[in-house]
Amino acid sequence: MTHNKVLSYLGIAKKGGHVKSGAFMTEEAVKSYNAFLVIIADDASSNTKKKFEDMCKNYEVPCYIYGSSDELGHCIGTEFRMCLAITDEGLSKACIKVLEEKTPKTEESI
């Protein structure tokens, strides 16, 4: 249930134009202070995870490792995505609430 809720929120955010996906767009959203949440796929490389966890810590953006790249991509209508940023504060808070029930924040984001 929780899993579907997070993916549903991501789909809603995408339809509303509030998702930046892929490494370049996610990084741009974080560095321009437009990101309220970053999600990294569980199957992303350790370098990708570390890069985004460190960046999110610096910019004080919540960061979670969640789902597979296929799941993240599918819910936003693409083949796969290793990372994405949500740029809507309300949807980000809703996602974080659900994520915190099952998935702890990455250590760097705490």
C-alpha cells in the first residue's frame, strides 16, 4: 500500500509538471533551490547515490533511496530513472510523510 502511494504521488507530481528527472535535471533543480525532495532509485550506482546524497545535504533537500529505476520511470511515464526531484512543496511533504513510515532518510540528509 505504501509503495503504491509514493508512486501515485510521483505520477501526480509529473502530471502537474512538478518532477525533474534524470541526473542533470535533478542536479539543476537542487542547485537552483527548486527541489523539495530528491528520490534516488535503490538500484542506482553507489557513485550516483553518494553524489546526490552529498548534494542534498549541502542544499538541505530531503533525500530518500526508494524503489527501482524501472518503478520510478514507469510512474512518471518514462522507461527508467535513477533519480528525480519533486519541485512542489505540498506533494513533497505528502511523499515524505509516507516515505518516513517505511524508509528512513539517508544519513547525509538527517
